[in-house]
Amino acid sequence: MSVPNKYSMDFTLRTSDVDLTERWTLSGIMNAIQLAADSHATLLGAGKGQIIPKGYYWVLARLRIDMRRYPRYGDTLTATTWPGVPERISFPRYFRFEDQNGVVGTASLLYILMSAETQRFVPSAKVDIYPKDMQVHPETNPAPDKIRFDESNRETVFRKPSYSDIDLNRHMNNTRYAQWICDLFPTSKFESSVLKTCQINFVSDGVEGHSIALDHYEAADAFVIRGTDTDNDGKTVFECSGEWMTV
């Protein structure tokens, strides 16, 4: 049986995937990414249910999405994903989204493999997480990078993770960060603009009931957001940067 180096998944945008403009949402994109990544990892023998018995679990560390245009409610898309060459402590994964007219967007992710026993990352050189005969495809998607935050120019709002934010791992679900990010902007912003790029760096867990300070600032068509846990000495929970494009 050949190793599935690439995985493709077709899906149609539902009401839960779009906003009031009928365009695909950031959380909808992340939902598709999560589903396709989990499905392909399982085919490669590295899915959640396959690595937990070995004492490991996956953590998404960074994600970058680059959109060329936005599909709408009822459109059918194909998500294609493949893993990149493992780095010292991270495992890249890439995505391409297409409709009948071509590519609508791409994404780059960095996963970290954690040890359930030590709660520390596992260097990629110490594990054989993918099949040895798996071919790695070249990739030109921009890689998620560090995010710089301007302390001198910011606005702050506060939120607390609650029931609907917590997933089966008892952590704040990655897609909920996307919703929190978008909630910082008025509805009118999404009627006139869409996200051209968005990067989220997941630094630590959002804890249920803890007050998260969402510091953010905008400059021209760009923005930066940082979430910190005010109940845990201001520990950084996540960072985000993005650019808008007018529709």
C-alpha cells in the first residue's frame, strides 16, 4: 500500500462556515484545516489516536493563512494538505484551498510533538513519526514567523474562556482564538474588507475562567493582537498579526 504523501478533501461551505457577508470566515478556514490535517495524519499513522498510546500529543504552535479571494456560502472547495520536512523541534504542514476557478488561499502550520510524561517538546530527530518512504513536496508558502508587538500604542479589552471555548483536550480550541480575534473589529470592517493574511502564534493555554487581556493596535491596513493571562502574571497566551484587503 502506497503512502499518501498528499491528502485532498472536498467540502461545501455551510451557514456555520460563513458570516453575514456570506464569505468564508477565519474560524471556518481553521476548521477545515483542522479536519484535513487530522485526517491526513491518521492516514500517515500519526493521528491523535495513534500517538497518544505512544505517550505523545500534537500541539499547534503557529499558523499563517494567506488568502487571494474569498469563496461564499454554497461554494464547493478542495483542501489539499501535505507535511514538510521536520525541523529541529517542529513539524511543518502546508495547505492549498481551491475552487473551480483555481487557488483561493494557502496556509502554513508548525506543529510541535509533546511528551505526555514530561510535558516538554520532543525533538524531531528522536522520533519516527512519519513513514520512512514518505516523499516530501517542495513548498513556497510563507512560513509563520515571530510577531512584534508595539507596547506604546494599544487598546485593551478583556475576555474569559468559558464552556463554548473549551475543547475535548480541556484547552481553548484554536478556532475560538480566530473568533475572539475577529470580534475585536466592528461588523462594518468585514463588509468593506477581508483578511489578506493572518498569523496566529499559540504560546500557552487559555484557561477557563481566567481573564485574558486582548491588547491590539492597528496601523494602516495591518493589525497586531496579543492575548495575556492576567490571572497568571501576564503570561502570553497567543499573538496575532494580519493585513486587510478591500473588497
